[in-house]
Amino acid sequence: MQGVLQGLRELNVSMTIQQLKSVATPEIINKVNALRSQHGTEDLRKVISTLADDLEKRIDAVSASTPSTAPLARSMKTLNILMELYFSL
């Protein structure tokens, strides 16, 4: 049973890496690839949180000079708050 679960995990990671190749930085791809040999999701949570925090900062910078993006900034902050709650459960 453990072998099947490990196989599914590796398949999921492989599929995710294929999807990320067209949009993510090599750093993110390497971090996700490293998940193959790790147990748990703490490192993935860190990658997601860091990416979301960086995105929130960039959106805040843009929305300061472009008021029409304020709803986008609020949505990103909302998403970050909800992800923190989700990760803590």
C-alpha cells in the first residue's frame, strides 16, 4: 500500500512540474521536484506562502499608482488570509 501511495505522490509531483514548466521559475520547479522525497506538506506550504506574499507585495505596489487595481489587491490579501487559515488547520 505504501508503494502505491508513493507512486501516486510521484505522479502528482510529475504532473505538477509539467504544468509549472511554462509558468514558474526554475527555483519553484526545483522546490516542487524536491517534494518527491519528502513526507508531509510543510515545504510546499512554505513555497505557496512565499509566492503569495511576493505577489501581494507586487500587487500593492501596482495598486498604489493604479487605483483601479484596488479590488485585485483586496482579493490577494483575502486569499493570503484564507490560505494561512487553511494551512493552520
